Amino acid sequence: MPELMKSQIFYEPEKMQLEEKAIPTPEPGDVLIKVRSVGICGSDVAYYFGNSSLETSDGKGPLVLGHEFTGEVVAVGDEAKSKGGFSPGDRVVANPVQSNPNSYWSQKGLSNLCNEKRVLGVSVDGGFAEYTVSDYNWTLKLPDHVSYDQGALTEPLACGLYAVNNLQAEPDQCVVVFGPGPIALMMVQVLKSRGVEEVLLVGTRDYRLEVGAELGADHIINIKDQGSPNYVEDLGKFIMDLRGGELADRAITATSSLDAIHSALEITGKHANVVIFGLPGDQDVMQVPILDTILMDKTIRFSWLAPNTWEEAVQLISNGHVDMDKIISHKYSLDDLVDGITKVRNREDNCTKGLIQVSE
């Protein structure tokens, strides 16, 4: 094994450099992973352009970003070998939110709320490098027929799956998904795999909505572009016409848009559940019509990360219930990471999901 590896090191907003650095040495509970594929997440874009701070001690770099990754195990710490059963050659995906498994919240099955954690690509080095390390407790083996590219999207799927589980949708219900980004496209597929009869995908860009239709959305609705064949002026009226006078049973917001959050409250009816998933700005405030919400016996809840859905997420990819190949629209090399991040932000060339292929 070489001593040095190529890494994209983030220093400060809009300053990232491809450099050689020492390959990390795994601790007893770690596995050393030769990185294969890494998804470009919206948070990577936010870190790079200075719209969000890292979880390092000072909120800054230097740091290797990238938390959606797969790879091959090339070295194993003693504990990871004896307790985790990992061996060189294993194909794996890492849960980047690596909490203390013995903490209060982890023991309650809510590791997403644990303060004792490291987050790969956010507080410690992540996957935009040829090698990285992961705690064996938070590393899963990939089925042989799941490609590294497909597996790299396990993390966003696990997060979206947790939100869908919180939604508690039933087969005979009408569910509205706001914001047709990669995670919403996964949510649509999860809902349809569970037999939900009516899934509406709402957004502002037809090219993403059309991908949603390919992946199973029963109705795609553009609420912005009046020239779109999918344009709907009054979403609530559309739903009531569709359902014989009833509003939606469930809504989930996979977008940071406050307008979408408020719309989700408006277009859901009696005994509805609304899940807020997309992250708004830290100064944004949600306006809730409290009396109407109480009188309609409506539930509003929030969803954060993926504390208990990783194994199910891997299974959904494995059995074909979630098609990642139609979501991944652009692939780049590690050398071209900055170009990829920029194109994802600007949605150039109808970019839906960008992926870095680090090695073959």
C-alpha cells in the first residue's frame, strides 16, 4: 500500500486544493477504506461556498469533505476485525454520523441526537480522498450486486427513509412530497413500494419532476412555471378536485423553502401528518395557524438524519425498490470535484445528483 494519497482539502469558502497527504492509520475500532464513489450533497455545496459552517472546533478547514461514500476495506483494526467481522476486500458503505454507541441517546435508538460523535466529512476527514477511515459500528457491508455508485446514495436514502417512516403514510392515502431533489425522488419510490395509492410530487423544475414521474409519482406539479404542462395555480384546489373535496392526508417537505413548508400546512386536511425534513435557514420562522391545526387534529413533526434506517436503506437498493441510476445524473473524477460542486449548485445541464468516482 502506498504511504500517500490524493485528497481534496477544503480550507475556506471557495478554496479547495488537490493535495497528497498521508494515508490515515485505522484505530482499533476502525476500518481503512479505499474510496470508490462519493455523492455530492447539498451540504458539501454549502460548506464550499461558505453558506454553512463545519463541525470542526472552529467551524473551518482544513478538512476533507464528503460524507456519502462507498469503498473497499483494505485494512482493519483489531477490534473491528474481532467484533465487527470485517476483513480486507469487504465492499462497504459508511454511516458518517458516528456516535458513541453506548451514549444515552444511542441506547434509545436515537443516535442522531447524540452529542458524542464524529461526522465524517463534517467534523473529521471524509470521502473526497483516495482513502478514509470509518468506525466499524457505523459501517455496513454492501451486497455484491449493488454498485459502488448506487451504494454511495445510501446515506441520503436512509435520511429520507427515516422521514417517510415518521410520516406514517397508509396505502389508501394521498401523500404530497415537496421539492423534487434527489432525496424526494427516493421518498417517492419508498412510498410507492409501500403501496401508497396517490403520491404527488411538487416542485418548480420540470426536468426533475419528470424524473419523479419515471420513478412512480402519480402526479407531478409545477407551482411556478406557468408555461409548464405540469403547471397548477392552486394546489389545494387541485387536490380537492382529485379527492372529491378532501385535502391531502400526508405531506413532507424535502426542501428548505419556507413557502413549501407553509403550503404543506395549507394543503393537508383532517388528521393529517406533516413532516418537515428540508433544512431552512437558521433565521427562518415557520408560521403555524394554531387553532385550525388543533381543530383538524393535525400533527406536525420534524425529521433529522437517520438513526435506525441504514439496514433497510441498503435492502431497498438491493431489491430494486429504489432506483439510484435514474437519480445520478452527472459523474466526475476526484480532480474535478470543484467543477462538480459548482455544477450541482447551479443545476447546470439539468443536474439532479452529482457523484465523484474516486477509483474503479
